[in-house]
Amino acid sequence: MRIDKDLVAASATPLVLGILADGDLYGYAILKRVSELSGGGMQWTDGMLYPLLHRLERLGYVSSLWGTSDAGRRRKHYTITPAGLDALADRQEQWTVVADALRQVWHTAQGPSAAREGWA
């Protein structure tokens, strides 16, 4: 299944902040986690992730620190900040409202996609 780019863009910030709320990670590990969480349905690229991480850094939602992997490679590790945790909580509230509205619409419509996706 292909996820529409508008939906990917809208979910990117809360996904990354939520992933980092579980612990510090470097870029490739974030990409891998997104793929795992979506069952492979979301395949982000470096070109999508790194501009987002840089924007989240500018906003003060994440911080980064260079480190070295077990194999000796330099990697930039990203950490969620207290401001990022606040932003995540705010986004969770917003997504709850949106998801509830969608559930109501899909339940009312009782279309085959609503039942198939488990939203009804």
C-alpha cells in the first residue's frame, strides 16, 4: 500500500518525536523504526528524515550529539528535549481529535475500508 505524501508529512513530526521519546537514536535507526512500526508501509528516505530532524533541532524539540558506533563509525544521535516532549503531548491531543472524527465518519459510512482497517 502506498501512503499519500500529505499523510506522511502530517504524521512525520509526531512519529519522530514519539520514537525519540523511547530513547536516543541515530538517523538510520529512526528510518528502520518507522518501517517497523508501519509494517513496512512507510519507507522514508534520508532526504525526508534529515531535513525534518534539522527543523526539529531548530525548534528546540530535539538535540543531537556526535558519537561513535561499535564499529567505529561516527553517528549523530538525536535526543528529544523537554520542549519536544511538550510538543509530542500537544500533537497526541491533536491526533486524538482527528482520529476520533475519522472513526465517527467511517463508522457512520460503514464502508468496507472502515471495517477492514478496524476503525469501526
